[in-house]
Amino acid sequence: MWWLDAFSTYLYGLSVVVTVIAVLILFSGLDDFFIDIVYWVRRLWRALFVYHTREHTRYHELYRPLEKPLAIMVPAWQETGVIGHMAELVATTLDYENYHIFVGTYPNDPDTQRDVDEVCARFPNVHKVICARPGPTSKADCLNNVLDAILQFERRAHLNFEGFILHDAEDVVCEHELRLFNYLVHRKDLIQIPVYPFERQWNNFTSLHYLDEFAELHGKDIPVREALAGQVPSAGVGTCFSRRAVLALIEDGNGIAFDVQSLTEDYDIGLRLKARGMAEIFVRFPVLRYQRHATQRGQLGQSRRDSSVICVREYFPDRLATAVRQKSRWIIGIVYQGYRTHGWRHGLVLNYFLWRDRKGAINNFVSFAAMLIMLQLAVILLLQMVWTGMPRFVSIFEGQRWFDVILVANIALMGNRMLQRIIFVSGYYGVKQGLLSIPRLLWGNLINFLANWRAIRQIIKCGDPRRVAWDKTTHDFPSIGGENRAKRSLDDMLVANGAISAAELHEAQLHRIDGLQLGSSMIHEGRITAEQLATPIAEQIGVSCESVDPATLSCELLNAVPRNIALHYAVLPLRVEGGVLVLASESYIDPVSLAAIARQLGRRVRYVIAYKGQVTVGLRRWYAHGHHSDRDPCHLLQMAADRGLITHDRVPQLWNDYTSRQVMLGEILVAQGHLDEVAFRALLLSHARSEQRLGEFLTGQGVISPETLHRLLRLQASLQPSVTSLLEQECATFEPLERAS
């Protein structure tokens, strides 16, 4: 029968294909098995010999170095609704304060820009960057724009960032991430922490196959690569570059740090820095806290050490088309662009790992072909079992003992591959996900095959892998509740509340007093009262507003807030309500600073808005050493009233005049344009670690000259009245009273 001959020919061709695929799978399996051996031997060696003489570094050690300025770079194309969540989560999660987030947006993406503007209104350490070219450009191009804005900000704020950190808008960061980078950045030039995808519903194989791959890649493969080759590929998120590394990249690129033609600029940078001889490290740092009751609340099979590492979490694509698009970009960037850019011009060990990076171009097709062949052989076997009259074909591999050995070896290697996958997935996610990773292997093979095929089609279409355009992948961000609340204009609120008319406001803007911001200027001119200014500020922020009498504060409360905290954040302790310490401030305290205050005091805090000058006077009275401009201003007023020089009814009014017209040096600096408000806040973080007074610190940092400082101090003295001068205006007989006091 003709179909019998055709089927026999098909089986012969299949045997040739199976032989080739089996050999390729054997070589790839042995390659992976080598990495397994190195990892487990190294782990055993360290357990037996290293950690017997040297303990693991405890997370408390991360708090020893002073907080260096760190910059977080976030590219954002069509990320509406995501940046706000990230900033909120970072502010409330990170146990760090001296950082700034720079978000790269595009001129033709107004929705994202509007979202970032709302975030910047609430978080002074978040800065919007508008890229020079319309989007979407490559991620590298966006990062170059962000980096340029960071360097401009450094010059304006008179500070140098010591670490430059890559993150995406949908990333969820660990509490100690910046502490870890701060601890290592002076010794290492590229620091990478693990990435662990969030779990989704168990049957969402598309999203969960990322979980399997990253668990093994960042649990075993990258640590072995670092140990043998000293080179660490950046994951694009959770990567920190030292200042030295960033400047070297800028120098190499003639002013451009990131390769704009690369689809995987993070991978490219790891190789460039290695070529420059810079130190790279992959850090799996567990944060293990003492537990009084050793109860296991994690997933079954979860390793306490592995599941406690400082890492980046995010949701990965849950749709097949999206996953294929993302992975095809990775394949083009790592395999094809990587080969064109870096070739094999490295040492033997690093070339070996480059081969492992690039073998996916073959392996993805081989694995998929193996799946198809297994399916065909299973169908033939099923037909022979169901159709008893079907001709019994002699095994197409009969008599080939060498092939039997290959098959047995491949089965053993595949069993080891599954075991390794189960171990590393279970270590972070528990046994349930570890076992489910086995059926997900097949789905992952399909995704990788489709991604490879798409990558090849894109390259053929463009004619050159470096011409393939950037193809952004959308992500989800975990919901954390709350909403982004942009600040309403204070000027509009003053008019709406009836504190001042629109015409009067316009007049005040035209004739603002030099050295004062608009609100202070209107108070000095008598256009509005301190209460009228404080009320819309409190409404704008969403907190309450109240008048504060600094003289009535208890010593117990004052001792609860150390001097450096009170002066740095310009707050006074008022009372304790339900275990929460209530602070008074004259201005907005951003969530980052509020969280930092709570951490430093070791208790929950909230704040209220006080009338202008009340906190300033309180700080000078209780915390500022050597400030004796008025001796005790409140006492002088009371003495004047007791001696009949002024009526007792006038005391509150004069006290309000005195407090509301007090001016801080920082306000004058900002009002006169020596610094913008954001740069001033950044400088205050550095000043908090200095014993110098603010003026001395600013001149020491080169922000202003000594001559400018003297001029500003004279202006400050002329703008804020003393109680003595107010009493002299009230009565001509005050001077004898002052001498008597």
C-alpha cells in the first residue's frame, strides 16, 4: 500500500530529526548540569568552611553607613495611574530618606505627565523629566534624558548622587533595598538584586512561567556566573550603578551613557562595565529578624532565608501575545544585538556564559521541536494500542545502542532539570508553585519558541537587529488603595475662602516683599492673617489646622523629639493621642519625611498645621542654641502689660504680630532664587548630618558666598520684628522696662 511506504519514509525522516535533536538536547543538558554542580558544590563548601569562621552579615549592618544621596531612574511611557502608586509605596515602604525619583516622560504623553505632576505635588523628592523627542523611543533614550536631568539637578542642588538605580514604574521595592545599595555602592560599581514576579491565579501559566524562570535564574545561574566570571547582567530593575560607573559610561559613549539602539541596554551595560574592569555583584541578602515564637506562617516548603531576600517584585504579562512581544525584545537584544555589539572578544569563562545567553536562539526551537516529536510518537503509540490490526512498525531506533544511551542521559538530565526547578521555585514560593512549575515547562517552551520566531521575523524585516524598534510591554501594578491627590493652588484657595479678593491677590503678587514668599508677604502687609493662610494650607494637604502656644509645651514632650529631628523637619511636639505623637508644622510634610520621623522616633506620628511663625518661635525657644534676639519675648509682653504700658487685651495681638512675621533663612533663600524648594530640601538632608548652623553649612558647600550669607541675615533681621521694636511702637516708655527686666 502506498500510504505504508509514505509512512515508513516519514518515520525514517523522523528518526534523523530525533537523533539530531537528542544530541543537541544532550549538550544543552550537560551545560545546565555543569552549572548545577558548580552551584551545589560551592554552596556546600561555603556551608562547611566559610560560615564556620565568618558569620552572615546581619541586616543591622546596613544602618551603619550614613545615607548617601541616591537617584532612582524610572522611564514612563503611557504609565498613567502607575507612578502615583509607586511613589506612595516607596515613600511608605523604604527605610531610607536621602533619595530622589526622576521620572522620564514624553512631550506627546500628556496623561502620564499630568499623573506625574500630581505625584510631584505630594512628593517633593519626585521630579518630572520631559524627554527631548516624542515617544515611544527606546528605554535607553528615555534613561539618557533622565540621567541628563539628574546631572542638571546635581548642579542646581549642589550635591552628588552616589548611586543611580534602575526601576520600572510598576516595581514594588523592598524596605531595605536602598540601605543595601548604600552599604555597597562605595565598593561595587554594579549591584543587582533578585527579581521575583508576583503570583497570579494558579492556572495563569503565561504569567507564572516568569516566576519559574526568574526563581532559578536569580537563585542559581546568576550567582554561579558572578562567582566564575565576575560579571553580572543587569535585570533592568533593582540595579544600582556607582557614580564612577555612570561617569565611565558617559565617557565611553561621548556623553551618552545608554546605547539607544539596544533593546536590552541593561544587559549591554553589564558587559561594558566588566570590560572597564569595574566590580559587579549579585546580592541575595536575606533580612532575618528575631522571632520570639518560631511559628512558620509561610507557604509549605518555603525557605525562610530564600524568601526573605531583598528583591524587586512586579507583575509580569498574563497574556500570550504580550509575553511573546516582551520576550522577543529580550531575545533580539541579548542574542542578536549582543552578538553584533560584543562578539566573543572576552576571556574563555565569560565567553562561556555569553554562549549560555545566546544558545536560546537554538534551544527555543529545539525544545519546541522535541515537544512536537513527543506528541507525534505518542499519537503513533496510541494508534497501535487502539488499532490492533495496524501494522507493527519495527522501532525506528532499534539496534542503536548509542542512541539508547543518549535517551537515558536526556531523561536523567530532564529529571534533574525538573528537580532543580522545583527546589528553587519552592524556596521562595512554596511547594505548590514548585510542583506546578513542571507542567508550566511545556507552556514556557511554547512562549519561548513563538518569541524567537517573532524576533527572527522582525530582524528579517528590518535587515539588521540594531534597527528593530523598541516595543514596550505593559504591566500591572498591585493596588494599594488611596488616590493621588494633587495640591490645589494656594492662591485660588485664599480667594475662594474669602481671605482676599482676586484684585488684592494680583496686587500682592506685583508688590511681593523681597525675600518673602507670597503668603508671608501678604501677612507682613496686613492683607491676610496667619490663620487665613494656615487654613487653606491644611485643607490643601488634608490635615487639621490649629493655633499653637510654644510656651505651654511640656518638657516630657520636648524631650521625646531630639533637637536634630525638630530642627531638621521644623516640627514641635504637641501631645499624644491614642498612642500617636501629634506634631505641629507650618508647612507640608511629605510622606517620605513623615515616615522617616516615625522611624527615627520609633512611634506613630501625625501632624497638624500651625499658624505661621508659631513653630519657628517654638524651635528658637526650645531647640536653637544661642538665639537670644528677644530674650523671652512672651515674658517681655507680659511685663509690659503688668506695668500698664499696654493693655492686657493687646498682648495676644502683639504676640500674633510678632510670631506671624518671623522668617526662616530657608524661605529667603528660596524667595530670592538662590535655590529652588526641591534643591533646598535635598540640601537639608545633608545638613541634618552636620553639626554646623545652616548658614555655615551653605557657605561651606559653596551654595552661597559668605558675603551673600551676611546680606541674607541682615535682610532676615530687617524683615522680622522683635518684641522690643513692637513695644517701642506701642509706647515711648518701654526702654526703662527692658532695662528693668
